[in-house]
Amino acid sequence: MELLDYIFFQHALVGSLLASIVCGMIGTYIVTRRLVFISGGLTHASFGGIGIGLYAGVPPLLTAAAFAVLSAFGVEWLSKRKDVREDSAIAVFWTLGMAVGVIFTFLSPGYAPDLSAYLFGNILTITLTDIALLGALALLLGVFFALCLNPIVYIAFDREFARSQGIRVRTFEYLLMMFTALTIVACLRMVGIVLVISLLTVPQMTANLFTSRFRDIIWLSMLIGYLGCLGGLWFSFSKNIPSGASIIFFSIVIYALCKAGKSLYIWIVRKTGPSHEISGPR
């Protein structure tokens, strides 16, 4: 418990909570719409912004956010063209971002920067500025989802039905892609480019084992995501290993245990079900 006395650990706890909130909301939309591959593309595309930021002497997360949002809009626009497949559009921006990132990183003046913090993350290094940005994004997403939850649910499950209800589907899709890009960049300091996609999908997969309601998945995935972060922080401290990888590993362990527990429960119910049947009068 002496860890709670350290400022960096307090920052990590608050950052984990805020990251769990934003990932719980936008991650539920991603999983429901089956956009996991798109989120992976945007994650790697953001590396281009990091490279540009390092080269220009600008805060890398700022340029990463701009690059990721533009890539999100590019994927959305290109994938709607009849002559381009969606997976091809994602691959274009995925590889473009990585290529631009590598080029500008090596062109950066001075010593080659250490990219491990961006690739694998380290939640123990987040600052008050990072927490403020996560808090602002959590507030913005919370207001957006609270006001527009029904249109988001309609679009997530059936875009054509949403159009028939007079919902401006294209506008909502661009807004949600923008929020996806910003969420990815906001979580880079926690788990890094390589692993951030798991933070957007694994808690939602776990929550979906217990409920299929969109709203319930959001709340449950927030809780599961935060438990994964807490467990990952403890595992990282006890074993002296990177926090980003520990958080994702612990989240997947939670999913595996819940999946096994549910399967065991179903097996027990099926096995013992007939013995509890009540016989009628003869």
C-alpha cells in the first residue's frame, strides 16, 4: 500500500480510470460495428504523427492526434468509394503512417529518440497534462453518448434502419471515427501503439459474455477495463515488467477466466438440469 504515497502511482490510477471510461464507450461501438481492424489501422497510422512531431519539435501526441484524425477521415472517405475495398483503404493508411513515422524519426536531429514509450507504453510516466486531456475526452464522449445514444446504437447495429429513421449516418460515422482516433492517441502513453487495440476490444469481449445490451456493455466494460488496469499495475510492480504489456495480459486473463467460468456454468446447468425437473401428478 505504500505505492499509494507516490505521485506517479496516483497519476496512474486516475489515468487508468479515465482511459477505462473512454475505451468503454468508444470500444463498445468499435466491437459492435466490427471495426476492430479499422482501429488497428488508426493505431499504427498515428505513428506517422509521432514521427512528424519528433522531427518538428512539436509535442508528439499533438501531431499524432492530428495525423490519426485525418487518417480516420481518409479511411472513412476512401472506404465509401465503390472502387476501393474497406480493408484496402485501411491498409493504405496503416502502412502510410508507419512509413512516415519511421522516415521522420530517422530524420530527427540529434540522437535517435527512444520510441519504446510510444510503442509499448508506460502508464507510470503519464503527467497531469495527460490526465487533463483524458479527462476532457472522457467528458466530451460522455456528453456525446448521453445525448446521442439511440442514434449510435442504431448505426452500430443497422445503418440502413438508422437512415430510415432520418439519422444523418454519415455525419455520425465521421464523428465516431474522430473520437476513435482521439481515444487511441489518448491511450498511447498507457499501453503503446502495439497494444492499444486490446484496450478497445478485450474488456468489451468480456462484457459481451454476460450481456448483449449496448448500454450494459459500456458500463461493464468500463469496470472490467479498470480492473485490468489495476491488476496490470500490480503485476507490473511485483514482477518489474512493462506496465503496458502487464495491463493487456491481465485483461486477457480476466477474459479467459470469465469465458471458462461461463462455459463451466453452462455445462453444469445442462448436466444437472434434468435432475431438477419436477414430476407432475400420476
